[in-house]
Amino acid sequence: MKSKGFGRTEQTIIVTVAPSDAEAVAKKLDARMLPAVPDSTFTAVEWKRITVRRGDDDDIVWHLNVALRELPETIKWNIDWRASTY
């Protein structure tokens, strides 16, 4: 994680979604879509967030729920914890 000063760090969270939903999720999170993996059933979106507590997965899930709540409920997302830095 990158230090952002004053005890804050930048987390990189990888969110996976269906390819058809990736653009909407990336736009809502102001994130970037990662290059497609051939024969994959999902697309990864790289989301950056600032935090003061490392390893706080509860806050990450809460923040994503709030950020994505206006999208249709049919959009399913998952966090790739192994690929994320938090």
C-alpha cells in the first residue's frame, strides 16, 4: 500500500464482475477496468481507496455496498482478496 501522509494509506481493491457490467461498475467507482483475461467469465476492476486502518475488510465491503447501491441489483460483484492490497 502507498502512504498518503498523516497515517493514511491507499488500498488497491480488485472487484470482479460480469463483463457486461464492468463498465457501469468502473464508472460508478471511478475505477479502471483491467485487461481482459482470455476465456474468463469475469472482468476485473481496480478500485483505489484511502484508509487509515490496514486490513479492515469490513470497511471495504461497506464502502463498496454504499458506492454501488444505485446500480441494479442484478449486478453481482466479488472482491478478489488475494489480488487486492489492503
